Amino acid sequence: MGPAPAGGQLRGAVGEPEVMEPALEGTGKEGKKASSRKRTVTRSPAEGLLQPVKLSRAELYKEPTNEELNHLRETEILFHSSLLRLQVEELLKEVRLSEKKKDRIDAFLREINQRVMRVPSIPEVELTDQAWLPAGVRVPLHQVPYTVKGCFRFLPPAQVTVVGSYLLGTCIRPDINVDVALTMPREILQDKDGLNQRYFRKRALYLAHLAHHLAQDPLFGSVRFSYSSGCHLKPLLLLRPNGKDESLVTVRLHPCPPPDFFRPCRLLPTKNNVRSAWYRGQSSPGDGSPEPPTPHYNTWVLQDIALESHLKLLSAMLGSAPGLKDGVALLKVWLRQRELDKGLGGFTGFHVSMLVAFLVSTRKIHTTMSGYQVLRSVLQFLATTDLTVNGISLCLSSDPSLPALADFHQAFPVVFLDSLGRLNLCADVTASTYHQVQHEARLSMALLDSKADDGFQLLLMTPKPMIRAFDHVLHLRPLSRLQAACHRLKLWPELQDNGGDYVSAALGPLTTLLEQGLGARLHLLAHSRPPVPEWDISQDPPKHKDSGTLSLGFLLRPEGLTSVLELGPEADQPKAADFRHFWGSRSELRRFQDGAIREAVVWEAASMSQKRLIPHQVVTHLLALHADIPETCVHYVGGLVDVLIQGLKEASSAKGHMVVSQGGKLVMVPNVEAILEDFAVLGEGLVRAVEARSERWTV
């Protein structure tokens, strides 16, 4: 099934309304008798109560039918138990979109198509001449630097195409989003629009003109801007219906270029499309130094080009396999409960859909599998495959002009190529996020293999936010401090590649810095960026510093956690200078009992509770030393259990023991009842502490 125009047949034969006539219960006398019997039942005093079913002995002990035997055999092969099958089926019923709502969404999409095609055109103007914009709408893009070459004019889209999970039948409730691609006419674009954000400026102006005219239409109850997967260079226009259907669906308009407009060789990860002289506002040095590559910038252009090709691929793989669609829906629920799909750099439902397509192409998943089997197969693959080391590709071509996987590994931390071999689908996914996905997949596989009675509840029904998944959590705010961190770490090429997004530019170096500092104490480090909220078309887009709080979660190892000593190399070794540079003033020479003189760092911790908080000292010291982030901007959450235990020790000092007589002598023995009471209070305190910092998401 290929892409379908929004104004054409979006799903099945939606061009014509489907009329369902209610079946008649009877005709003539039989119908009257049936009605009479129904009225008799209605007058029964036991109305609304379940009545016992009377079966004869032959019916009670009759042999199962072939259909029942097949159902039991499928349950035994595809599921652990009948209960698990019922739970999965009920969950899928809850998250699927009903046919009645699909019909209303299809009608809304047809109306959008008609109105978009009627938006009037405007004459050609310079990109920097934006006086034609009405007062009630703002450009949904930070135009920094403002000066850029090129011209812009508006023409209705050459094609309107519904893309994404809605056509595939894999979108899940409660938030139904329908993605619509608007192919901009060639007359709008120019040959060098891939340079210096010209394409993204035209894309934003295209949306601004659409927003102004669609906001005046009474069909829409809400017309707002948002970002595509958190990328601030790719705004979207969000449309919601008016009246009672406002919460039914959100239609997201994606302007995109014609598929063959940009030359693919100019968008490889090793190419530069943002000139340093233009971005920094300086004249070219003229020393012949090469321009830094802009792999993320190039990827964002390629993503718009490949919207329809991805839909065709997924339609061919998932179109006639309901089990695969069920598996994708379960995987989306699994990601959402763990908050792995939020914000820029998340592992989204699109990624798992393409991963299912990859496993089908490599014959690790069969189209006849059930949704539960697909879920297990994908989790097993994620748990055992590290895409940060060995990337994968959907491309089957042997064209020598295509870049190798090694080229993508040099530019991106996680590599998963599409069917064309030029676009990294996981370009925005960070190594920390993918390692968190791997960790959760391993835990989920262990849970499924244990065949626990509450496995389904823990796997797909229990929210697991960062505060529940990690031992310590760090919040960095305000985010404006990361701008100074980029200057301190000299991240000019990363800023140039990310279009000035200093949060994205600093995130990778900061996580690498903390992983190196925590060393053996750390099992897993993950980050969480809240999604940027949508905004009104009359407002400027939110700034990077207004995107909330950057949170880092630390999963710690028990062994080595309480060590107060960081042992470095011997003083006469070359690595000693690197150790001193990394730890700064905390590094000092020490002589040990074996006579060795080494560089070392000693942390201050007198009690065991203070030793468990040594990661706090490590993190604050390294952030201040290398990233110019003061301790006042680091809000550390950890050691909550120690506070509760210390309070219980003080409260139970008098009642923790009791005096008894043994052999004529008074002896002090533990008071077991008091100790058990303290543990009960401790458990209640822990539950309150966790629930106060967590939020629930229900299906």
C-alpha cells in the first residue's frame, strides 16, 4: 500500500461513506413473537442479573471443536498462558482506534486537503523581507543569523499525502496524531537552498502563511505550532477540529521538498552545508582549513525527502500482517511507559516500526507471528545488539558510491540506515538513550522468561519514570548555563551543526565527561529532555533555555560505590598529566604502603551515608571544572533512604532494646516488635518519597 493523498482514498474506500444497515430481528409473525418475548424478559424482576446457562450432559462434556483446538494450540505456542493472551488482546482493544473515529478523522482530513489547496499565493520576495507577514502570525523559527540569501514565494502544495502510523494502522491512543506531508512546488526552491538554513527558512515561512489563513477558518478549533521530534529547525503546524471533536485528533502538517530536488551526494554525513563565515559572522580565514561536517543538519533535510519512501516500505512490510501491527502497538506502549520516546533524541515508535521492518527483511520475524511474539523478538534483538558499535542497514544495494557504515559511525553515536543507504534513522538518538533502551529490554526479557503472574502488569501497564528507574537523579537548571559550557568545551562545530541548539550540542560531551568521572561506580547513565510545548501562531518560538530541565539519571553499582579513593597512575608516567588535568585541584601525589607514589583523589566522607553520596561530589566538581556549571545550578536527588534510616535510628534508640531476666540476671536484648515497626514505617516513607516524585500514565 503506497501513500494516499489526503483528499483521496485515505483508508479503504473512504471516498464514499460506508452505510451500515441494522439487521432486522424478524419479519411478520416471527418478528412480533420475538418482540413479545423481549418485552416479557424486560418485565422480569431479575433484569440486569446474569442467569445460569443450562446445559445438558452431552453439551457439557462434548469434544472441543477444531476451532477451539486451534485456539488452544495457538495460545500454547504463541503465549505463556491463556491469561496473558487475554491481557494482550484487551490492551490492544484499549489502544486501537475505533472504526467510527477513523471515519470522522478521514472526513476531517478531506476538509483539510480542500482548504490547504485554496490558500492564496504571494509574489516573490527576499527571504529577509518579511513585511508581507500579517501582524497576527510569527515565523516559527529562530532566524540566527538573520541575514541569508535567497527568495521566497508561496504556492499551494504540489501534493498532499498522509504519511505515518495512521495509514499503517499502528497509531495508539490516547494521543492520535496524523502526519500529512505537503510537497512544496519546485518554483519555490532554488539550487543552493541546502546551504545555510535557506531551506529551513522557506519551510518556516511556508507554514506561517498557511497558519494565518487556516486560523481564520471555523473548521479548526486550534491552530498552533510545534517542533518535529523536538528539532527546532523543523517546526510543524498542528490542526485540531472545532467543537466536540477537538480532542479526537491532531493533524501535523510537514512541508517537504520534491523527492529528487536535492542532490544526495551533497547531504552525506561528511559534507558541510553550514558555512562557518556565515554562521559566526566572520570573514573566511583563507588559510585553507576544511569546513567542519554538518551530519545532523544534512540528516534533517534527508528526513523530509524520505517521508513517502518510508511509508511505502512500512506499508509493504506491515500492510497484510496484523500480528506485526499488533507488535508495533505493544512496543509503542512499552516505550511510552518508560518515557523513552520523549523529546529530541528519544527512541520513538517510528524507530521500532522500522526495526520490525528490518527484522522481517532479515527473516528474524515472520509475518505470521502474533503481536506478543513480535514484542519478544524485538526486545531480544535490542537486548543483544549494540547499535553504537555495530550499525545495521535496510539498504540492499551494492552501489560503491554509497557511504559505508564506518562513515556514519564517525558522525553519529547510533547507526541504523534506511533502505536508500544515505539516511541514518537514529541520527538524533544519543548513545545514553540507546543504552537505556538496551537495559530496559534486558529487564523485560528476564521478566518475560520468568513467567511471573504479574509480568504483563509490570511490562506494559506500570509507568516507570526516571525517578523510579535510577538511584540518583540530577537536574540542570537553568539551561542557559549550557551555553557557557559550550564555549568552555569549545563546541563551535557542534553548535554550527545543531543550528545553535546549545543543549543538544553540550549533551553528548557532558554525559561522556560524567561517565569517565564516575567510572566503576556507574552502571548506566541516561538523560531526559522534556518535549518542547506547542505555542500559539502569534507568539515567537520558545527559546532553548525555556525548554524545561535537563535531567540525568545514574544507576550505580554497589561494588566500589563507597570508595573514597580515585587511584591514578604513577607520577612518572605520561598518563599522570592527563589525570591531573581531568581532576584539577582535587588531584594530589600520595605515597602508598607498597612504596608507590601515585596521583590520587580523596573524597570527604565520614559516615556510610556520606560515602553513598560521593557521586554527588564527583558530578559537581567535574561540571564546575570542565563545563563552567556552578554547584547552584546542579540539583541532586539522592540519599533519600539514608535520611529515613537516620530518623528511625534516632526515634528507636530507646525502644530498640528491652531488658529481660535470664538466669537471675538482667540482660539487654533486641526488641523485635519495635524493629519490625520501624521497618514498616521505613517502607511507608519510601513509597511516599517515590510517589511524590513520579507521575502516572494510564492506557
